Amino acid sequence: MALLITDECINCDVCEPECPNDAIYPGEEIYEINPDLCTECVGHFETPQCVEVCPVDCIPLNPDRPETKDELMLKYQRLTAND
């Protein structure tokens, strides 16, 4: 699944630079995650880096975007194919 940032976000700015896929961006009120770019850090790290650094625990799995680890790996491969 892609991750999402809930309205508990305090806009601390620590998650955005940690995302290897540039999926996190400032939204109108809080940071947001582009689910088309989020791989939960599969292919990059063992755990989602945004979750690791978030001080308020506001980045759960997105229930609207169910994806298996294999699907996340395929997304990672598509996103990094031109690197």
C-alpha cells in the first residue's frame, strides 16, 4: 500500500527530504503523499523512512491503495528505470 499523511501532521518538514521517490510534498494544510510515487521505500530501504522520522506517528498505510510488496517492487522498478 502507499502511505498517507493524516491531519495529525504538524508540518515539521522532516519527512519530505527522507522520501527517496519524492512522493511527499507540501499540501494546502499539511504534507501529502502522491500514492503513484510511494513504494513504502521498497527497493530503497527496509522500512518507510518518513514513518521512521515522523515525531507524531501520522503516516499510516493508505487503505484506499492496497498493494503487495511485489506490486511495490514493480512500482519501484518502473520509477527507477531511467536512473
